[in-house]
Amino acid sequence: MLGTRATNLSYPFDVAHHEPGSVAATGRCSWHGWDGRTVESCSTEAVVSFQDSHGHWHSGCAEALTELVERGEIQALGQGG
């Protein structure tokens, strides 16, 4: 399937998916800030857990969920997750 990109599943936020002591494990959004921005750039409550294309787990706020679904990176909640 050349030229197609798999869309990762998303799940309602569940701390069990995340490394103890990580931003995600505290129930906050780990997606905003993972690329070097400060953790304080998003202190919003996580609503989704998902894996990136490398298999790393992240948590996301409602805004991150919307952004990632629109970009086709993850499925909307309830669409296979």
C-alpha cells in the first residue's frame, strides 16, 4: 500500500497507557510541548491516549484530539478505539 499512511487508534484517556511520572501520567496533555515547548504550554486535562507513528504513547487535550484527527494522524474517539 504505497503512498498510504496508517491512522493510529485513539482511546479515551487512560493513565495505564503512560509511563509513571510522565506528563501524560499526571492526566495532562503531553502532545503539546513534546517538541521542546515548555510543559506549561498546555496544562489542559487529557481526554485521549494514543500512539504516534513510532509506537510512543501520548495524551492529548480536546484541542490536540481535534488537530490530530483533522490531520489524519489518529482516529476520532469511538472510531475503532
